[in-house]
Amino acid sequence: MEKLQPILSHLDNLAPLYIAGPCSAESRDQILRTADGVRQAGARVFRAGIWKPRTLPGGFEGVGSVGLEWLLEVKQTTGMAVATEVATAQHVREAMQHEVDILWIGARTSANPFAVQEIADTITTIGADKVAVLVKNPVNPDLELWVGALQRLYNAGVHRLGAIHRGFSVYGQHLYRNLPLWRIPLELARRFPTLPLICDPSHIGGRADLVNTLSRQAMDMGYDGLIIESHCAPQQALSDSRQQITPHQLATLLSGLNVRTHRQPDDSLKNMRDEIDRLDAELLDVLGRRMQLSREIAQYKKEKHIPIFQAERYDQIMTDRISSARRLNMSDDFTRNLMSAIHEESVRQQLTIYNKPH
Ligand code: PEP
Ligand code: MN
């Protein structure tokens, strides 16, 4: 994706992209009041869902096309850019007719390559330079599916492109409505360093009181922006009422964020990174010596006809290392994963000794 362009060409692209607004457009008054509030809070883009098919049919399913008139009014009266979700060719046509600046593809749609291709083709037919597109991660934790959706749009000529991390759904009750699984969006950012990555703490948390911490974590990790659900009266919201915050709460949240605009590492960061490189080299050297010793042990065990794997030895190593690592502030999970990876490699190396002909 070499030819990516800024999401909003007329805005300063160093500043974070804050998008805020209600889950759904409900009435003209709700839209205009919320838009005014989130603009004052520091959002540069106003969001609102127009078409909202819900998990179970029969609830509020969005106001439909009339809401696009309200978004156009927000654009004209506040100067903010506006964003909405599209899932079909018809949505794209109507949104673009109403001059929506940013289209986003929802988590259920980005999991469906047919729908993404249809959206991409419709945008290209109307004019790919007229909109930016943000692609939410698919509901299931599948990075390739996410990348595939982004590439479909890019290949169709949509170069103002970004990704939204909204968490991944899992069965059962959890603290988060959708698990963040940070390593998936961070891997996306590693593969496509110039692709803007935006966090949606509202759909990850599913609760208003989790939005603050999640937003801070995302910005501390270096995300390019946030999309936050904000409603002038969250308790009365017709969808996602538990996770929406007031524009006033949004203002407090945004003003409390540490924004890291220095993308170029300075000297002290460089020194610390050099030190990390040295430590990693040391770590690998130690691991290499440990593996060498494992091979020597294997040779010995082989001569004495002792089997490679001994369960009590393994349990004892695990318990001992976990408690030592705990004293060094490392989590039990991390130590368990690390030691089991080392052990697996060590067994593999020992097997090569056993398999060698005498
Ligand atoms: C939304 O942003 O309101 C929405 C429906 O999000 P998602 O596709 O992430 O569930
Ligand atoms: Mn929502």
C-alpha cells in the first residue's frame, strides 16, 4: 500500500484523528446538539450510524436516508467532516450523494469479501478521490481477513484508507464487550506502517466507564486516532446506550490524553534501543548455550537409555522459574509461555541427537 494518502487531506495529519458522535442518528435535534458538543470537545469528525440492522431484528434499525440530511447540515454548520457506516452499494451511493467525507465498513461487513468488493467497486464508479474509507476489524480475530478487506479497497483505487480496531467477539461473558487482542492491530501496524490505525474504545469496552482507559492505552501505543461514541443523552440512546459518553465527558477524556507527536526517535530513545539490542543479543547467546547443554544432556541420556521427557523435572522447572520471574515483575502467563517455548525447542534439539545413528 505505497500510495496511501491522508484520510482528511485538508487537516494537519500530525494531530490525532478524533472522531465522535452517536452510535445512531435518531433525530435532527439529537444530531445537531451532539455535533456541537463533540466539536467543542475537540473532535474533528462527526460520526453517526444511519442504517443499523441489529443482532436481533425488531429493535431500532436506524433512521435511514433522512439522517444523511442531518449529517450534511452538521457539515455545513460546524465545518466538521462527517462519517457514517456503509454496508451495501446503495448505502455508498446515498452517502456519497450527501457528501459524507468518511465511510466506514462495519465489523460484520468487513468479514464478508463479497460485500467489501461491492462497496469498493461502487466507490470507484462514483469517484475514489471523493471519500476516505475506514475498515473496522472483522468480528472474528482474523488478521488476514482484515488485510484482505483493506487491500480490496486499495486495489480498487481507494487510497485514503485507514483501519479501525473495534475488538473481537468471543462467546460468553467478559469484562470487554469485544476483546481488544492488541497484538492483532499492532501486527497490522507493523505490516503497514503508513496505514492510519484508529481505536474504537466504545465497541471494545461496551461500557462508558471503560472508554477512558482504553483510549489512553491506544494513544500511548501510538494509534493515529480514536472513534468514540458520544450522545447528548446517553441513557436515552436507541442503540448502544451503555457505552456512549456525553460530549462533556468526551472533552475531559480528550484533554487528558498524552498525545505523542514525535514520531522520529531522539538520541536518548536511540541509546535505550541500542541497549535493548545488546540485551537481546545476550539473551540469544544464553539461550544458545542452554540448547548446547541440552544436546550434551541428550547425548548422556541416550547412552544411559533414559527417555528425553521427564514430567516431574518439567513441573519443577516451571514452578521454580515462575516464582523467580514473579519477583522480577513478569507475569506468570508470560513465564509459562516462555519456558514452554524454550522447553519445546530443547526437546526438538534432543530428538535430533537421539535420531542420529550411532
Ligand atoms: C458502530 O460503529 O456503531 C458499529 C455498529 O460498529 P461495529 O461494526 O464495530 O460493531
Ligand atoms: Mn454502536
